[in-house]
Amino acid sequence: MRPNNPPDKKIHHLDELPPEDIIALMDAADRRAMRAVEAARTGLARAATSAAKAIGGGGRLIYVGAGTSGRLGVLDASECPPTFSAKPGQVVGLIAGGRKAVTGAVEGAEDDTGAGRRDIEKLKAGRSDMVLGITASGTTPYVMAALEESAVRGADAWLLTCTPIGPPPFTASVITLDTGQEVVIGSTRLAAGTATKLALNRVTTACFILLGKVHDDLMVDVAPTNAKLVKRASGIIMKLTGCDAEEAGRLLAASGMSAKVAVVMKTRGLGRREAEELLKSIGGSLRAAVEKAGE
């Protein structure tokens, strides 16, 4: 019989269970994590809207975290340029201990409040930015100090936590993912890490959809930096214009390797510069450009 431990109850003899039963417990914890993310949908939607406002207005989305939380922020930030052609610096990931902490532990870094403030100062975070602190416990000193400094500087401060907490001692919007007790107590890389990754996926994906980086379900602003992504960009052009693979390849090359620009060139009969100017004039919306072509 599989163990059926409710959340927040001690799991006795975990070390004596067979692998399948250990994984079954982890499955149950991750289902709780998914439910926690679903329960936070309204807050995550508001955060995505705030991020889109910041980036669309020339500011940045800045993640701040330590340990697993920091690494997840760095990961999400690093995936925005290839997926959405986000410009360098539009999504930033700060981690306690710096880049060294991405691949290894930096002892004491999460407790360094001075470093949290200094990292925000170095970025000159301000009113045009959204700063999202990520801490499973809701108390990590580096993160809280960075968020407080951000709030003082007028940034839109947000806190993502997996532990129900009271309001922080500074102005910030709080999103709580109540994931409950971990299967291995204190190992927040498990359910809390899973919920955090899901939440960050939602914030940046919805943000860039709002910014016109997606058309239907296609990543029309994909950066074709390798053979796989070149093929994907060509496929997007073929799907949206009805051209064949050979013409899609020519259009992609002529567009400066931008699927979005290539589609506008084809549908509007424009050159690259004219297509780029049109997109710029309508906020980068491919839908608006395509609909204009059908008028």
C-alpha cells in the first residue's frame, strides 16, 4: 500500500521506503505545489501586468533571490532573450553571492543584507523598474534588504514566497505559494522550487505575450541563434504566410533573421526597413500589422 501522508505531517521512516513510494510522496507534494500556483493566479496575473508595464516603459524586471530561488530567477531571466528576443538587461537575475552562486554554494551570502542593498544600488533600480524578490521562507535577509532598497528607490516591489507571512515592513505586493511541508524538511528545491519555477514561467510568458512577442501560440520574436531555432523561425513564417520552405528561408535572411519582420514583409509587400518601422509604430504587434494588411 502506498503511503498517504497529508501535507505538514511528519513522514516516518522515509529512509526505509522503497524508491517508488518515495517518488509517490514527491508526486503528492508537487500536486500541492501546482494547486498553490493555481490559487495565486490573480496575483501572478497582476505581476505579469506590472512586468509588462515596466519593460514596455523602458524599465526592467529584476529578480532577486538566494540559493535555489536565486538560481531559478537567473534561469528565467536567461531564457527570455532567446524565446522572446528580450533586449539585454530587460530581465535581470540577481543572486546572493553573485555568479559564483549559480553553480555552487556561497556560504553566508543569503544573510548579507549589505550586499542586497548594494546590488540594487549598482543597477540603479528606480521608478521604471519592477523588482521581484524570491524567497521560499519569505525572510531571506539578502532578498528582503534588496526589496526594501528597491521600494525606497521607487521601484514596484514584489515578493514571491512559499510561506504564509505577514506584510513586509516596506511597501511591496506579496504573492504566496503555500506549498506546505517538504518531503525532506527544509529542502526548498523540491515542492517550493517546483512552484517557484511554475510561477516565474507564468510571469514572464504572460508579460511578453502582453508585449506582442507571441502571435496565436507562436513565438514570433524567437531569436534564431542555432539550426533548430532557424528551422522554427522558418516554420512560423510558412505557417503565417502560406509560403514554402525555400521562400521562408529567403524572407528570414532578408529580414535580418526576424520571423516577425519577415511575415510583415511578405503580407504587406514591404522591404525590411519599412516592415521594421511599421512594427515599431504599432508597438511591435504582428496581429495589428497583419490585420492592416487585410483591410
